[in-house]
Amino acid sequence: MNLFALVPRMIPFAKPDGVAEHTGEFLAALATRHRVVAITPLDPDMDLSRHPLARRIKPIEVRIGDRTRRFRILEADLPTRVHAVLLEPEPRVGEGYDLLEPWAWFARAAFSYQSETPKDALLVFGWRTGIACRDKPAALPSLVVVHDPADDGRFPSDQALALGLEPGAGNGEYSGLRQALSSCDAAIGLDPAGPFLHVPPGINTLEWNPSTDRALPLGFGPKDLRGKRRAKAEAQYLFGLDIDPSIPLFVLPASGEDRQGVQDAIASMVTAPAQVVVMNEPDPEAGPFGALMERFPDRVHVTGALEPPHRKLLLAAADFAVFRHWRADPTGPLKALCFGAVVVIDDSPGFPEPVVDMDPEGRSGTGFVYDGRRRDGLHAALERARAFFHHDGGLMDKAREQALSLDLGWERPLLLMDEILQGAVKNKTGAAS
């Protein structure tokens, strides 16, 4: 199929975050079976010198009502076989990721530019590009991918009307997600118990493979964990922690919104003792965890965004990987499991299926699932994990082996996605005839 995707942000053309990574990897997986054209806004802060981009000399002009706007266009064929098109408005005024107007212009520009591109189905992501269903041809099957149903894009109705959007029934409010859901033929979600068709996330098991990854000092797998122990020692040295295999190492790929709760949990853990590395903090030293790092320099390290080799080393080194609000990083828990880390995760609906709560005896399971509504939920889960680490029955290695033996690739998600795509095309073709 020819898939036409409108994407709010995706790697490698956005700052790394969980949603951008899942989107980029999802499209790359689809490109193994389909021709994928992905259109995304150009991030002005991105270093484009790292990507071989072709620039269209002539920009395009689009209209909404009596207003006109120009867009500069750059294109690239990615190694993943996705053809990327980047749109940059000229001038960049009134831009903002959570504003309605730039997405209305983006949607209009995307369809204006790609009006002649062969399309068998349209993929949009959340409300930001879901509003583009307003401009799509009536016969084009369309699917909306919903990462977070709570992020529904609500704005005053008069603002939507001024942009040519139909407010619908909403008590003076316009909802971009509601419009996308009403305009598209199917909705895909990550929550197996949610209202949308469920397509779980996957990972590229060629890229995420601890037995062959060159970022690691020594490869490892479920039957040979020596490389994981060596990765832990190297990461402890690299990040200024005590090199001690008997101390559990907790890695937080992101602290989430409840920084105070995380800070309190870490403060109680490191006196146990335990070691903690917090990643992706915007201001590692002056932020809320800076005081902890200063107080416990051999047990706490806080860092900003890491390059992939160091990020992989940390996941390989981790005894436990801690995830708050997993929707912000849908594939993060899978990557941690892939590198043999036991996952600590909140129980918000739809958390990744491979994460199974450890049974009371610690004989089976791949993680510690806690009640995210309880104030002490994270702290209690971390204490369970620490006690599990120190159990003398070899349970920790058994949990690592279970994690490393999981099938976390894209094969099953792609089979589900193909069924949904074929159903949408069939229904649209049947309706047209």
C-alpha cells in the first residue's frame, strides 16, 4: 500500500522523546511492508546537517479563508525507507506545539503539496494532524493513532471557525481529537482495554539487540549474563558511581511530571543503599535532583539527553528501569526489557503487555507494577524491587533471563495493523461501489 502519514513529530527530525521515537519506529516498521511518505513540521532547533535533505527551490502557498501562507519544503529518503517531507512556514510566527492555528496551516499545506501523490490510506496522529481529515479526499481511507486520549486539543469554537474547522456540538468548545475520530475510518490506540483498535508497540530487534550491539563492552543474552554485569561496572565508572555489583542500579529514563514524588522516593532509596541515574533532565545540576546528586555523588547521577550509545549502555547496566506515565514513552519499557532490566511501572491503563507483575514469591514476572494513584506507590514498588535484588535464591538472574527471552519485535503489531488497513480500504471501496 501507499501510506500517507501526517506526523506531529518523529525521529530523527525531532528532539528525542518517547512519542517521537514510537512514531518514527512505527513508520519504519510499516515501511518494511508498505511505501510510506511521512510529512512533519520542520523543528527550527534541529541540526539538519546530519541528514541529507533535498530542498525544493520553490515554496508552496496555501490559503485559509482570505489569508495566505508560504511553506518551505525539504525532503529526505531515510535509511528506514520512509520518505520524509519537512514543511517550514515562512515566516515562523504564532508557532506552538499546543496551539491550534499552526496545525490547521500544516494540514492544509500537507495536502496541497502532496495532492498528486498516490495514496491508499491516510495515517494521522492525535488531534494535531487528525484535523487534516477535513482536507482529505472523501474516498481516501483514514486512520488516527491516539497516544493519549486525554490530549484532545480543546479550543474555543470561534477560533476553530476562523480556521475553517467545524466545531460540532461541544458547548462552545472545539475538540481536535473529536473531529479526527468523527472524520476517520478507524482509531488505533495503545491501551488493550481502551475504546480504540489495539495495536501494541514493538521495537526493532536488530537495532535493540544486546548480543550484537556495539555500544556495549560485551554482548549478552538470557544464557550468558556476563556482558550485563560488565556493562553495569562500566556505567558506574562512567557516571561517577561506586563500582559495586552488590548495589542495585535503578535507571529512570525520565522523571515524569511528579518530580517531588520521584525525588522523595529516590532520597529514601539511596540510603538503603541503592544507585540511581535520572536521564533527560533539562537542567541536571540546578534542577530538583541536583541537591541529591550533590549530597550523594557516588549514588545519584542526573543527566540530560544522552546519545544512543550511552543510553543503551545505561539500559544494559540497569538492574531496574523505572517508568512514570508510560504513555510519554510507549517503547521505553520494551527497550529496557530487551536489555535485561526489570521494569518498575505505574498501573495506568494499557501499560505494555510484556510487563508482568512479579508474583509474591518472585518466581515469575518481568516487573513491579504499582498503583500510580497512591502517593507512596512508587516508593513501595522501589522497596519491593530492592528487596528482590538482595534475595539469595538467584531470582534476579531468573527475572533478567525472562526479560531477555521475550519477543518484543514488530511482527505481531504489523499483522494487526495490516488487518486494520485492509479492512479500512475494503469498507471504503465497498461504500463507494
